[in-house]
Amino acid sequence: MSMPLTKQADAPIHSSAMQEIMRFVMSARADEAVLAQASRAVLDTLAVTIAGGVEPGARALKASLDPDPRPTAVPSFWTQAGYRSDDAALLLGMSSHMLDYDDVSMLTVCHPSAPVLSALLAAAPREGVSGAVLLEAFAIGTEVLIRLGQAMGFRHYALGFHATATLGAVGAAAACARLMRLDEARTRHALAIAASLSSGLRKNFGSMVKSLHVGIAAANGLKAARLAAAGVEGSAEPFEDEGFLSAFSGGETDRWPAGLVLGQPFAIVEPGFEQKRYPCCYMLHKMIEATLCLRHETGLDLASVKSMRVDMPAGGTKPLIHPFPRNGLNALFSAPYAVAASLADGRIDLKSFADAAVLRPDIQARLRDVVVVEAAGEAQTGSDLGSAPVTVTLTPRQGGTLSRTIIASPGSQQDPLTPPQLKAKWVDCLQRACPELDSQVTAALFDEGKNLASHANIEGWLMRLRDGVAQG
Amino acid sequence: MSMPLTKQADAPIHSSAMQEIMRFVMSARADEAVLAQASRAVLDTLAVTIAGGVEPGARALKASLDPDPRPTAVPSFWTQAGYRSDDAALLLGMSSHMLDYDDVSMLTVCHPSAPVLSALLAAAPREGVSGAVLLEAFAIGTEVLIRLGQAMGFRHYALGFHATATLGAVGAAAACARLMRLDEARTRHALAIAASLSSGLRKNFGSMVKSLHVGIAAANGLKAARLAAAGVEGSAEPFEDEGFLSAFSGGETDRWPAGLVLGQPFAIVEPGFEQKRYPCCYMLHKMIEATLCLRHETGLDLASVKSMRVDMPAGGTKPLIHPFPRNGLNALFSAPYAVAASLADGRIDLKSFADAAVLRPDIQARLRDVVVVEAAGEAQTGSDLGSAPVTVTLTPRQGGTLSRTIIASPGSQQDPLTPPQLKAKWVDCLQRACPELDSQVTAALFDEGKNLASHANIEGWLMRLRDGVAQG
């Protein structure tokens, strides 16, 4: 139908959402603090991307893609094959979210880094960019993603959309437009096209499609920027007046909120992103943290305790649907396993979620000794759940009880990954993709990556990283 | 966030929407009447696709695509280049809707044929299908598209989504799953993936992105089927329980309506699709029809009338925002031009919307002699607007008045394109893409296409069509 379609053609540009986003994408500058946080987030996301790329879902996707033999192809981390940039973004994006180990922003209930970095990594080889330029584009893209989500509010997620995916396409387009140095008109068109490519439903959570969403968002963000560069033109005001905000909030909002200003501060700096410390459901993080603290401080292990109890906030156990896990995928959502394995091993990492690790008889025998108690009351969500305390109480065989309460979300700015933890996660992830990889090479690649902001061209480091993973 | 994600993994399949769609996609049979209507729709859509492919937006898209030199590439209609199937679907889809000349279903306020046929044409060369198989898959895909829209109701469109695009991805996936003979599990995954790839905003109407949407829907429908075939797995119940229906209706509905049964009858048969008779806004169709009737019946032309008046229903002039058009794009939405050109030329076709035709001094001088009057009252929408009368009244220089009222929508089942009109539209469209094309070749290709249901393999005819257009 053509009916309601042409009024915009002559209408003045009065979209404050577009004005706000355009101003930011065209002129924002990332200061040292932003670059430092972006550098941390990029390293963390790269690590989980490389690890995710060897999972079955990512392998299925890879098998469906045609490698691109041309020199302009984007090289892969996992094979000697290269891919067209849209396929590369799809594959990187799906891999980045495959383990659900990438960072989180509780401001918008989304994973901000994965879609944006995946698009940039697929775009970057053709652009020949410096580390600072990449990090700045990354910070800009994640900021657009998060603030657009804040503009819409939680109704977006509640209706059934997967915020990481829907917002990710626009954030990735903003990042790519900046990286590709599109002019103002083309940046505007890129954002308008991305608004129309925004997709993803929560109903596909619990399937391979959840991580595919991130690939789609990355590929679509990059596609939007490339189509705009090629001369495809969209609306001047895609976000308001029955646009993106209305459609994706179920009509709850149709305007950019007056007080919401991009980059003041960047969300990556304040409140920062939550980086996952453990490769499992974020709702297990506080109980793992508490249990590991108790073990390290008291020397108690699984054999020396009689029983274990976890006290959770209302709503906190909703995703923890596998009290008696029979494989690694189950165990990602198992409170008893998280506590028992933490006590048994003194660590939680990717190896903790191998099927064989989960099926160990001495662990399986103790799962019923873990009691999980959820507080009464209305289920909490989002930031409230993030700031609610979790307590682990151990009853040693020798008597008495020992408790530990965790309030700050592990990986948040209140309890950030320490540099050694970030490095350990890097090593753990790279070894998952490539068990033969030399640990010194892995460590050197990390140290080099920490200084990404000072790289004159990121391609050298990326190439060494790819060579390391593909050959190791 | 992993929080609300895993409950589905173990939940029973109780989605009646999925059950309804699956039953239909796996087992529906198209009878003779359905095949006959599908054949008409395919020919009509192919014609406008071929014409749309030479427009600036489609050319910009084409310039951004990498041709695929491999023998498995999908050949193009417009050049000797072939494309990867996803790029082919994108280009066919954008071209199919570029002129806004493709068919309409007032049941869902959408263009049903364009996204579905574009996906099938991109998928078909690898599948080697018969005409009947193609038409059956086409009828199934358009039916899924329309009924899913009916399930959601008008709120979907009102919120800001572009129904042709959002529903198109799922309809195209259903069609491709059927064409590719995916098994039940993979068909289910294809539909789940497509639900998550569904996108498109009305705010991009009036720009090149409106037609790009159709390309995206076609490419995503095909991509969903291909990813499912490759082993990517989605949710068992993507449509209900905070799924597709909730998200895209702003929470207004979350269930498949009890009385809505796919294919009983197929919407393509009852009430049928509206095929555009004129290459311009559908709200101009009745006034053009009335004016041409008056001219043919009375012999009056533009020179012999003093003034012209159009009476429209409430809301009927909303898109007609260019009373004094200065180019062809303006004229697509100009009531005075539609009436004046109909009277001057005795026909409305693609040539009527060339810039030079619009700027003719004898037409421009008379635009102010056309008065358009909209009825008072609340603006009508959708089917109501479609069934409202439009009256054209001419005042000849020799005195008196002559009126004609049109009630049935031109191109609807009440006033269908006649076989000669369908053929004339075909010829007009093919000549637009290729002015040198021999008229006998064009006519022969049409006659051959009319019997599409009896083709053992559609590739021969498609190849002759491509060769004709590319070489003509």
C-alpha cells in the first residue's frame, strides 16, 4: 500500500532522536578513560568470540557459508578460509554470543559489545584502521545501542524482542558508519536502513538462534552502512512519529527522552559494562563468587561439607531450571552444580562445563545436598535483580555454619574482573578454541592487545591472533 | 542476559500457531483454481520486478553487490552477471516493489506476492522445480503471510511496522521450506529463524528503503530456510507466549485466532489479491478508472472540458500530497495529474510518469482546473477505504456535467485485470526495462508464462525471459 507513505518526503527534519544520534556519531570523541574501558571490553569479547566459534551452532553456520577466495575476504579466526564481510559479521556475531559469556549492560538488559565488535571486525580489514579508531567506533556503537534501549524502556524486552539483537543492528550501523567515515547524509541513511533491519525475538532464547541473532545484528549493521555508502537512501526521521521507538515499544513511547544525552558519560565508563567472570548464567555468578571465597578463605572443600544452602532474591532462580544436570548445557543453569563444582574444584571455567566434568560421580552424588531458597515477594528484574544480595551458607561436617553474602555483581564496576582474571579468561577461551595453542603465545597476544589504543593498524595483531588460533 | 531463556528447551510443543502453519506448509495442496490465480499473480509480479530493476534504487543496490562467477549463481534479469542466492533475493525483492506496482491484499494491508516470489526465484534455479511446484510454494507462502497478518490485526501496521516486510520474511521462509522439501523439523526451524529475522518500519516509506524492505524479507526468508537446512535450530514455538504475535502486535494478541484456518479458502482465490492496473498510488486508481471510462464513452478529452472534480471518501486524499507535480515521482501521488493525464492521453501507464510527460505545458496549465473534494467524517482505512466510492465529474466547455462513480477497486476480483490488460501491463513493464525488446518476443514470453503450471521445469522459460531482457 502506498497510502500513508509520502508525507515524509517533503517534511522538515524534526526528529530529535535522529539529531541526538547523528550529533553523537559524527562528532563524539572518546577520551582516555573511554578508550581504556573499550579496550578491556574488546579483549574480553574477542576471547569469548574465539571460544564460541568452535561450538556446534557456529560450526553449523560455518558449514552453510561459501568461503570467499578473493584477497578482499575477511580472514577467519578458525580456519584458513576468508568470508565476504556480511558472512564474516554473521559468523563472528554468532560466535561472540554462542557461550553467553560476553558482557552485559543492566541499563538495557542487553549484551552491548558482541554485535558492535563483530560488525567492526568484519568491516575493519578493508578500512585499515588504527586501534584508537576501532575503539572509538566501538564505544560510539555500544553507546548508541544502550541509550536507544533506555529510550524505549523495559516494555521493549517484555513484549518479546531480544534487545541485544534489535538494538544491536542500529549500534553496529552507527559504529560502522563512524569507522567507514561516512558523511552526514550517508550516516543518516545508514541509521535509517538499520532501523528497518532491526529484528530478533526472545522466543528463540534457549536455541542456537539466540546467538544467531547477534550475528544477524552485526551483519545488518554493516549492511546498512555499506548500502548507505552505495547510495541507498532512507527516511530522514526513522525513530519517531510512528517509527522505531513506537514500533519496538508497543506504542509506549514515540519520543527521545529529554534528559537522555549520548556519551555524557559513556555507559561503558559509568556505570560500565558487566563482564562475565564465569562461563554460565549470570544468575549463578554471585553464588559461585561466594562459594569460591568461602573455599579460599576456609580451606573447606566439597568433601568436608555436609550441606550447602543458597539464599536468592525473589525471581532469582527463574532461569536455574536444571537442579540435576546431566550435561554441560544443563549445568549452565544449575545452582547445585555451580556450588558443588566451585567447592570441589576451587575454580569455575570453561572446563567446568564439559559433559564429563558435570557427570563426575563425586559431584553428582552431592547435588541433593545443595538447597536453594528464593525470597518471597514479587519477582525482581533488571538492575534490581543485579543489585540484590545472594548468600551461600556451608555446613561443615565438623559442625557450625559459615556464610558469605555477595551484593556487587561479579564483573561490574563494583567488582570488576582484575587484570589477571581478564587474562585468565582470555587464555581459557583461546585454549577452548585451540587446545594446542602455546600458552606463551596466548599471553603475548593478550599483552599486545591490552595496548590496542596505541596500535597504528590493528591488522597486524589480528593477523597474529588468527594465525595463532588457526595453527595452534 | 540468560535469565528468561531456557524454560522452552524442555517445554512441550503447544503452539497452535506453529501447529497450524506447519500442518499447512507440510501438507497443503493447491487445486486448479489456486494454481490459476497463482499463475496470474506470478506473471504480474515478474513484470513489475523486471521493470523495477532499472530504477535508481535498484541500480544503487546492484552496484553494491559482488557478482558471483560460479555456475551455481542465480542469473540476473538485467545483466549477464549472476549473484549468490541471498543477494539475488535481495535484488529481486527490491526490484519487485520499486515501482509500488505489485499486488495488494486488503486483508492485511500488504503486498503479498513480491517478497514470496522473489525468494522463490532466487531459490528455484538450484532446485530445478516444475511450474506447478513453484506455484504451489508461492500460494503457500503468500497464504502464510496474509493469515499471519490477519492473526495480528491492524495494530501491527498502526504501531509502525511495514507488514509486507515483517510478514514477508515468514511467508518467504514457508515458501522456500516447501520448495526445498525440508522435513518437518527443519521446516519448523526455518519458521522460527524467519520469525527472528522479521523486520521493517513504515517510517522508511517514501524512500528507497520501502522497496529494500521487500528484498530484505525475501533474502531473510530464503536465509532462514537455508540455515535450517544447514542444521541451525530455533525455538519450537516462536509465535506465541511472548513471541512473534505479542511483539509485533504491541502485546495486543498472543494467540492464533481460533477461527483462522490457512487455505480454507486460499486468500489468493477468495477474496483474491488486488492487482494494480496503473503504476501509481492505489488511491488514484478509482479516479483514473472513472476518468478513462468517461473519455472512452463520451469522446471528451482534456481540451474539451472546462473543469474536473473528484469526490473522495474521508481519508482518501491523505497520500495525495502533490497537487502540482514537477516530476514523475511527485506525479505518483497527484490527483490533478491523474485526472488530467487520463483525459489527455486516454491511458495511464509507465510512460505517464516520465518526468517529461508530467512537465508537458498543456497538462501543467490545466492542473488547477481539477478540484479534489474529500468527504467529511473520520478518516477510513484498509478494506473500508478500498470499498468506498470515488466520483469524477467533468464539466465540458459546451456545458452540462458528466459523472462517473467507481466502487469496486480496480484490479480486485470485482474488477479484475482482464487478460489483455494483464498482457499490456507485462509488455509495458518489459519495455521499461528494455526499450529495444521485440514486441513479439515479449508477447510470446507472456503466452508461455500463462501456462506456467504445465512447465516441467521453469528454468527454460526463465532463461528465455532473462535472455530477452538482458539482450533486448
